[in-house]
Amino acid sequence: MNANVITLNQGTVVSVRGSVVDIRFTQQLPPIFSLLHADDARIRIEVRTHLNAHTIRGISLTPTQGLARGMTVDDSGGPLLAPVGKSILSRMFDVFGNTIDSGPELEDVKWQSVHNAPPKLVNRSTQAEIFLTGIKVIDVLAPLERGGKAGLFGGAGVGKTVLLAEMIHNMVGHHDGVSIFCGIGERSREGEELHREMSDAGVLPNMVMVFGQMNEPPGSRFRVGHVALTMAEYFRDQEHRDVLLLVDNIFRFIQAGAEISGLMGQMPSRLGYQPTLATELASMEERIANTEAGAITSIQAVYVPADDFTDPAAVHTFSHLSASIVLSRKRASEGLYPAIDPLLSNSKMATPGILGERHYNLAQDIRRTLAQYAELKDIIAMLGLEQLSTEDRKVVARARRLERFFTQPFFTTEQFTGMSGKLVALEDALTGCERILRDEFSDAPEQALYMIGTIDEAKLNAEESKSTEVPEAKTEKGTAAHDES
């Protein structure tokens, strides 16, 4: 453990106010971000500011119960360290690099500072490459970038964590590199469930999990993302492997920063956020990059407070991403899962040069059809579908079938839905959309396209529904004939 560091520089606790601790040093002041130990290293404090020539103010990364005035504090002589090396694979860690999976002691690991600079511009790779997920609506309309950053935006309970878990399931099996899952301020049961699911799926040997749970102090939640990033950078730069970094939830990182800012007495910015919001987020996001050595591809869940996308947390996060997947509460209430809004979701990869002409033009046609349907919804609500022109009715039919085709049963929800999960290749997804836009399924009921994988399943569903409807139709005709007589 990185706590056993012998130093001579000692200080004395002057005051304790919650997580904020003032400490007086007589010899020399420890630098900003130094880690201090108190009460036999049970309490860890990170230096945040120098108040004067002899006093620092720090934020405790652990609960401060038992800390009192006059207690001695040791300077560790360095910042917070994270364990790196091949032996961290398949393990679960806390912010200090301690294993929390009840496994054996760590062996053969090195410890690195969590405060690293982003890669230089000259070392970054400029190659654009698509990162396939097997989820139709994402691969067709908002494709992810290898070595890019994608955000899953949504309010509470619209399916961010489920979608993230599905992406892990789909990609970790086909992904040759290392996957690192970072839980920032989320529920501990989600961590336990994810560890169990990944273990059952047999993908744990190439995965590392780091958790700073929601019951932990803000200092711990704020730093856990940097610990996961340091591990990702090791595999990229030293092992030259591709890394999939999954973060749930980046908003909790911003929230922890706001708590620390308030505790430190800084003047709040707009809507109570910290004045250093943009800098803190950028210092983390800019380290996620694609270099010649390897790529860190990041997928981040982003909680949107009160579904307000103009919230500073959402706005600042948007600016760092190459793809934004927006989850809609309205679609979730309609049972259209994954509840991704196809019109609000976008990707900078959606250009003809990267996707190819066929995929790009098809995506534009789909967006146009769905946008026209969105405009017609008010008319349908007031006057009914019968008042639309024949062409408009065709647009509505296509759009409704596209919406249902973009639903997909997930592997991670099989135990709840009873439907087996589907992984859909990009070519199959594109072919399905083309056939719907050509009106090949205008006679098929909309329900035939709901929760399917490839479009061929819709034909089978349509035939099944027809075979069940035929006896009913005969009965109705027979009844009608009997009434006439």
C-alpha cells in the first residue's frame, strides 16, 4: 500500500471543519496536491491551498471522525498515487489503490502520480476510425470514434447505466485491448452487479474497475476519475494497447468539485457551480486522447439535472465530446428502448468522408423522415391522421416503423424482459433502414418491427401476426353475414 512512506516533515492540525482541515507546518510547506497522513495513515488529506507561510488548507479524502486539533500529520512527500501494471487486471480498486474485491494482495505493481499532463499535440493521432457498438441507433445515426469521447446524456432513470452496461457487454468481448470501468459517486450495488456480470461473461481478465461511491467524501469522488485515467494511460503508453474507459457518472465528478469548492469557501459561479468548472473538467477530459502508441476510447454517462440541457455541467461536457447520445424521457415512457433521441443525438464522425456516401445519405434520410414526423405530430393530435395528405401519411408510417426498428433487446436486461439480447452488425442495420424507407414494410404491422435484431425478423413477426388474425377475420365476416340475414 502506498501509505507507508517515512518522512520527517510533520505538521499539526489547527482546525477541522467537516472535510476541510487546516494544518500548520514549522519546517516547510508541502506542495499543492501533496498527500498527508494522520492517525496512523487512517485519514488522508490532500493539500489544496497555502493560507500563509506556515499553514495549508486541505480536503480530506477519507471521513474525518477522530481527527482533532493538535494531532500530528505526516507529509507523504508526494501526491496521490495509483497502482499500474499487468497484475491490476481483473481487480477492483478504491481511490487509494486498495483492492476492494476480497481478492489476494497485489504483487508486482508500480505506483504513479494521478496528476499527469495531457499528451502533446504532436504525439496525437489524427486518424478517424469508427468504433462499432452493435446497437443499431448508435451505429447508424451517431457512430462513436475510436480514441474519441462519447457522452450518454439523460436525466434520472432513463437508462444511462443500462446502456453503458450493454456497451461493455458488446464491446469487451470483441475488444482486444483493456477495459477500465470508473464509478464516480454512483450506487455501490451497481458496482457489485457489474463485477458479477463481467465475471459471468468471462471478460474480467481484461478489465479493471475503480470505484468512488456516493457515500464517500467529495475529495475521494473527485480524485477517483484521475486514478482510472492514470491506469488507462499506463496501458496506452507503456503496453501500447487500446483502452476502453467507461465512466459512470461524469456529472458526479463535477458535483464533487462543486462540493469541494464550497467547502474551501470559493465564490460560486452560475447555478451554484464552482468557478473552476471548465478547468477541472478539461484537465481530466484532455488526458483522454488517441496517440501513436494506442488509443483511449471513452464512453461517459452524464446525468442532466432536471432534464435541462442548458445546465452548465451538460454544456461544458458537450464541448469535449466527439459523439453525444441523448436519452429521452418521452421515448422511455413510450417503451422505445434504448430511449435514444435520434434527432438530438449526433456525432462528428457522421461525414461522407468517414462513413461513406451510402451510410451518410441514409442517415440524413432517416433524420429528415423523423423530423417531418415530429412536425406532423401536432396536426395528428388535433385533426387526426385522416386529415394528412397521402404523402404525409407515408412519411408517418415510415417514421413510426423506423422508431420501432431502432428498439433493440439488450443482453444485460434479459433477466428482466425475458427477451434474448441482440447484437446487430452495421450492414444489417443499414439494410433494414433502407428497406423501411423503400416502403417494403408498409403492409406489416408496426409491432412486427418492435424489439427485433435484423429486419428479417420483422417478416417472420408479420407472417405470425397474419396467421393469428385470419380466424378472427372469418368469424367477423360470418357474424356480419348472420346479422344481415
